[in-house]
Amino acid sequence: MTRFARGFSYTVQKDAVSPVSADVVFASTRFPRYTIGMNNQIVEVKEDLNTLSTKDLVARENALFLEQQQRLSVRDLASKFEKGLAAAAKLSDQARLKEAASLEKHVILKKLRDSLEALKGRVGGKNNDDVADAISIVESLAFQLTQREGELIQEKAEVKRLATFLKQASEEAKKLVDEERAFAKAEIENAKAAVQRVEEALQEHERMSRAAGKQDLDELMKDVQEARRIKMLHQPSKVMDMEHELRALRTQLVEKSKHSLKLQKELASKKGNENLLRLYDIDGTEALGSCLRIYPCSDSAPELSECTIQWFRTTSEDGKKELISGANKSVYAPEPFDVGRVLQADISTDDQTITLSTSGPIDPAAGLGNYVEALVRRHDTEFTALLIQMNGEDHPSQSIHVLHIGKMRIKLSKGQTTIAKEYYSNSMQLCGIRGGGNAAAQSVYWQAKTGLSFILAFESERERNAAIMLARRFAFDCNIALAGPDDRTGEGSC
């Protein structure tokens, strides 16, 4: 780069350059990259375009921080601000180092220029021109260094502003974090209080539920006891005080009725014809639930087994006789159709026919109507019955069955087995048994359909009559007249 004349020795050249101070500290081992272009102009080699300056890096980071500020959480934002503050401090340190390095470069350039000026006074000719060129290069380097220092100062100011902004933002972020932490703590306390209130409410509700459950259980027990009492009232086999009183009253009524009936018959016999011998008479309470029996009053009366017997029901208004089909035995148990009507029995022998009649209409059973009305409100009522005959033949086992009387149908079952289940129809018949026997007042005849019939015996007369009345009531609601064989349903139907 610098050429020396041939006449100069190495010693002169060595003495011409003043030594550089040993206390100079170089910030970098690499000298700035410059090159001499056309017309001896110093041209700085441009850095790679992909390498950004510190200012651009700071601007890009600031833009990224601003973009991410909305989607970052408070904790992340505070962390970012702290990192940015640390980066700003690092940039400030780097700027301070660059400032020191720049100052050292100025010192070096000044000493280099002074040395070149001293060298210029000692050489001449072409070497003097080379030294002058070197001096101009050093001055150009000093000018560029001054420009770089200005840019560095500007960057330093921007870094200071950014550091201040980041510090303020970090403080605000910390304040916001503290506020959010306090708010979250308050929310947690409120949530704990709400959970505690809910637990207390649940405990109170559980206590109230237990108390209500106990109260409901007590009420249920009372209802069960009342239901048992009502069921016992509806079952004559259960002995209760009220039932005892009712039975005693009924017994007294029956005795008085028999005594009154006997007196009426004696009075009628005396008024009618005192000379006419009475051969037969009717014994029994003239009320629903009893049995009427024909018995001979004279030794000269023919045996009832040798006579033909037929029972009739008549009305007190017109006295028209209605044949009771199948009632041709000496024993007949009135059924609900007979209530309010007078019963007659024609006893035919070879030479004469004797007509017997009750002293008055058949009375209803006490409390039976209310009992049936209570059963009507149910959807299905079960009656325990003994199967006596099926299709006219005696049932061998005579086992206990259950007769279900519902609003639409009647079903006979034994356990899980259904013997018969038929809806109310015109072919169905239901009436009291019209044969003899001690159980006539407790038995019924049921024809479920054509070709299928049963004779059932109930626990009591009351259950038998209630079953007949209930079935006829439900059948009437279905526009079906449920009666016995050849019965004319009309007035008096129950």
C-alpha cells in the first residue's frame, strides 16, 4: 500500500513512524471492513442483508410484544416484560461497550494521523503523496466513525426509551398481576364461602328430608293402619268391636224378624181359614244374605222330594210373577235381583198345587250398598272363592281361586295361571246359585261365555252379594245387562 524509496534504510523508516501507545485497548480483534473504490474513495463493505441491526431487532421485538400483548396471559406478559427489560439492560451494556470501543478508535485514528503527519514532513516525492492519501483515508475513517457514533448515540437513546417503557410496562404488569392475584384470591374466598353455604344448605336439606321422611313414614303407617282397619271391617272373619256390635244388632234384627214373621203367618192363617190345614211353610230371614227353606207343617204333607217346586219373584204393585230359572229346590238364597220383591214358591203334587210366599219384600243387607260403592272406586277388586263346579261337573280339588272383577272384564285365576278371562258381553251370565245346599247363600253361578261356566263359593254371604252387585254395576256401565239364565232385567237390577 505504501511504497518507500530505495535510498531509505530500514532504520529511517523505523524512526519515521512514532510508536503506538501500549495502553491502548482494542475492543475487537477485527478492524472495520473498508475498501478503496474509484478515485481513491473509501467504501464500506455492506453487511449481509439478512443480518438486522440492533435498532431493527429492538423494533421487531417491540412489534412482536405489542402483537402478543392481547393474547398473552398476565403471568406470561409479566415474564415477557421482565425478559424485555433484561434484554434492554443487555443492549445498554453493549452500547456502553461500543461507546468505549468508539472512543478507543478515535484515539487510534488521531495517533495514526499524527504519525502520518510527522511522516509526511520527513519524506518527499511520491512517498509524500502516498502519505497524504493515507492521511485523507484516516480522516475519512474518522468522519465515518463520527457518523457511526451519532447513530450509536441515537440507538442508545432509543434503547433507553425502550428500557424505560419496558420497565414501566413491567411495573404495570406486576401491578396487574398483583391485582389479578388479589381478585383471584377474593374469588377463591367467595367460592369457598359459596361451597360452605351449599354444604350447609345440603345438610339442612338432608335434615329436613329425614324429618319429612320420618313424618311421611308416620303418616304412611297411619294410612296402613287405617287401610288394615278398613280391610278388617270388610272381612267378616276379622273380629272387631264394631263388627261385634253390628253382628249383635243383626242377630237381634233377625230374631225379631222371625218372631214378627211367625206372628204374621199365624195371624194370616187364622184370618184366612181356621179349618184349612196348612201343609208347608217358608222359614228364614226375608233379607239378602239369608236362605229361605220350605218345610212341612203337618204330618200328612207329602214329602218334598216327591213334589215339584218352582220359585217366582213378584212385584207388590201388579203382582206379576217372574219365573226364576233353575230355582226348583226347597232351599233358595235371595240375590240382589230379589231385593224389594216378594218371593213365591209353587209346590205341586199329584192332586193339588200349594203356593207359598214371603210376608213382604226381600230386605237389602245392612251396609252392603256402602261397601259396594267403596269397591266401585277401585279399578280391580279381588275376591277369594272356592271352585265347586266347572261346566256342570264337580271340580275334584275344590281349590281356592281368585275372582278379579274389573271395570271391563272378569278374570278367574289360581296363582299365576289364568282359568278364564272374558270381557262383559251379552253371552255372560252371573247370578246366585239356585240349587239347594247349606252354601247356597255364599255361592254364585258364572257363565263366562257360551260353553264355559263355573260355580264359585265365597267366604261369606256379603262377599258373594257384593261380587254380584259390583259385576252388574260395571257391566251396566258397558251397556250390558248381566243377569241369570232367562232373567228379565229391568227394575230391581243391581
